[in-house]
Amino acid sequence: MTISLTTRSTTDSSTTQPETHQAPEALGRGSEEPRVRDVVSQLPGYVAGRRATGDLTAALASNESHYQPLPAVLETVQRAAERMNRYPDMAATELRERLATFLGVEPHEVSVGPGSVGVLQQILSATCGPGDQVVFAWRSFEAYPILVSLTGATPVPVPLTAGESHDLDAMLAAITEHTRVVMVCSPNNPTGVTLDHDALADFLAKVPPHVLVVIDEAYTEYLDATETLDALALFRAHNNVCVLRTFSKAYGLAGLRVGYAVAHPNLAEALRRVALPFGVSTLAQQAAIASLEAQEQLRERVAAVVSERRRILAALRQAGWDVPGSQANFVWLRAGNELRDELVDAFDRSDVLVRAYAGDGVRITLADPATNDRVLEVLKDRSAFPAA
């Protein structure tokens, strides 16, 4: 795996030191500065999706909902804002109880954090350290290697199959005596491909019981009814399975940051121990509770996204594009650097922002039909672009 690094100058040329301040040498402190850990200095920066700068720009680079907040959720947040001078419930007790009822688990099996990525950081902090290894598919969620490296553990990326799915056999072969965690993402970000339930069950039966398997289901609400994966059933069947979900995607709470893990009691308690105190705001907790109570409206919005996804995938294939069967709120175009650059330039000229991945391809988040039509207009003829 090749990960590009972004470096920053330690000098800020936009400011000057007032003449009344003495240099460190003059104060007898020398010129040394606090040392940053080597692993941090070498980390690639997480690249967020580009943001729109004008009303005509379609921001499709981040996998966020393009709907406004659900009315009932917005009202709840507005009421909760009146109490933002108070600390939130650090244990997220009410939210965990509501989630447990919704999912059919126990409250002590639920741990909450600032988005699923925040919960994942808690998982890795609780289970990994120097000398350990973490196995995951690649390309997958861009934060995986960053969060693993921060613990001092070693990322072990395993290439996807030709069909853009997890190569479970290769991932199983990558497990060593040093492996502490295996992460699987379904639907996978950025390819959108899901894992088959029976295939994952067979994989879990072969994974050593001391190795934790995290099933990352950030996009699970967008699955077609025909998809078979039941991660909660696998959690109940295996003591080494943890399920990770978020309110950032289908529920539309990306700006409030609330996600959760369903884990067996010992791990769930460990996640709460390593969590940042008061990391999930009262607004986020109350918005998540209100979202759970608005399932009918959520299903309507998800159905609209799924309908658009089917339409876009069919149109892209008719135009000559080889696209995998996404089950998320985005579509994926595999592309080497030349094609990727051509695609990004073409979208930029049309005021459409997409997410590009060096050497791998382009991810395009789905939006409203009119915006999606702008995507199809750019991609209407595969032959107009270089070979992959």
C-alpha cells in the first residue's frame, strides 16, 4: 500500500514575533521544541471531501446525506441546544438503552462515540499496541491505516478482489500470531460492494477466537432487501465479533458526530473506559434518539437513494462504464491516475466535486435526481476518456 504524506512547514510566515518577546536562546531555554512522535510525523493526513464554494457547485465528494435534517430531529436539537451550557451524559445512558431496544441487544453491549470513526479509534486503543497487527481490505476506509498506526500497531492491507470485494481467503492468510484485529467494511467504502453472509460466517469460523473482527456497517441502511448479511446474528454467534455503525450517513447527522459499537460486555466496557470524556454532545445524543423514532421517514429517504442508485448504475453501464454493484449511497469508478485525473478535471469543469483516490479511482456520492443527472452528463460517453 502506498500512502502519500502531506508535510507542513513549522514556520508561519504570516505572523511575526513582537520585538518585546525574547528568543528562546536569550531566555536560556535553547532552541529545542517538544518532540512529536515519529509515527505522528509520518502519518498521512486524512483527506476530507472537498467542500462546495458556490451555489452551483455539487458537493459529491463526501458521503453525507443531501437531505435536510428530519423535521422531528431538528426540533429535538433546537430544544436540546437550550441546555448546551451543561455537560452531556458521559455514559450516553438513554441513547444506549434506546439502541439496545432497537437492535435487540443489552445496553451494556452498546458503546457510543463521536461517529463510527471515533468508536473505531476506541476499539483500536483498547486492543492494540506496538508489535500488534491489524488486517483490513484495501482500498477501504481511508482512516483505517491512520488509526492503526496511531496505536503503534502495524497496518496489514490486503488487496480487494477483481470484483472490488474483500478477498476473505487472502485476509485469512494474512492473520499471524501478531494479529489483534481484522476489519471488514460492508458495504465497503469506497467501492460499495457488500459481503455475503455465508462467506463471512465461514471466514469467522476460521479466524482465531482471540482475534477481534470488526464489521464496519456505516452504510447498512442503504442495503437492498435482497442482501443477506446479518452482522448482529454473527455478533451473537461469535465472542470475537464487534459491529460498528453510525448516524452520520442515512440518518443525516454527519455534523453532530455520533456512532456506536455493539460489542460483547468486556470489550464494550473497555471502549467506554478509553473514550474521550463527554465526547458525544447532548445535541448528538438527543438527535440520535429522535432519529431512531423516525424510522418511517428514514425508510422513505433511503428508498429514494436506492432508487437513484439503481438508475445511475444502469445509466453508467449503458454508457460503457464498468461499475460494481454498489449498496451504499455512492458509486465507484476504478481508474488509474491518468483516467482519474481526466475524470476529476471533467467534473471540476461541470462544478461537480467528487472524491479521487491516488492510483485507484473516483467515488461519487449520490444526491438528488437533478444533481445526479449532472454526473451522468459528464460520464455519458466512456470512449471520451482514457483507458483505465
